[in-house]
Amino acid sequence: QVQLVESGGGLVQAGGSLRLSCAASERTFSSYVMGWFRQAPGKEREFVAAISRSGDSTYYKDSMKGRFTISRDIAKNTVYLQMNSLKPEDTAVYFCAARPGRSSNSIFTGRDDYPYWGQGTQVTVSS
């Protein structure tokens, strides 16, 4: 069972940037589709971005397109979320998630698609 540990969250002013990291324990990291989700207080956990096993395919929620970039380093068993032009409404706990993928280019965007989750990292954007 893969274990995921997020890091990189913090407090940033509006317009600033943060890079979140998610380190996976599993040596077969390349067999997992990876996703980022976030949950703001009082709201449901929502999809942010996902990346295929190969890293060749990515998908973003519309409001993140052009601001967020998901990437993965298979050699380091790590997936990243680069967040630029941050807004106060981006304030949330950000979670990394993983699921085994059969196809090298499969993408999943549903919360229930992912069986493995990290503990989350807080991102706070001040106005």
C-alpha cells in the first residue's frame, strides 16, 4: 500500500507562488496515476489536477488552468503542484492522491477514483 506525504504548504500573499510536493513510499511509483485535491473549510473536497503514470498526460480543473502545473519525478517518487498567481479563494488543505493505473496515459478526476491519500498540507493565501 503506497503511503503519501505532502509538504510545501504555507502562508503566501495573493499573487504569490508555492510548490507543493508529495513523496510516495512505493517503489512502483510509476504504476500510479497521481492527483491533487483540495478542501476549503465547510466545503467538499474538490479535484485540482491529475497526471498520468507516464507524465505525458495532465488534466486540470478549469479555474486552475494556466496557474497550476502538475508534474512528477519518477526517480524521486515525487509529484509536484506548482501554484502561481495564487488567490485568497485558493486557501484550502491540499491533498495528494494515488491510484494504480493500467494505461500509461489514463487520467482520473473523481475523488472516489483514488484509494490512497496523504494527510494534506495547508495553503493560506492572504489578500
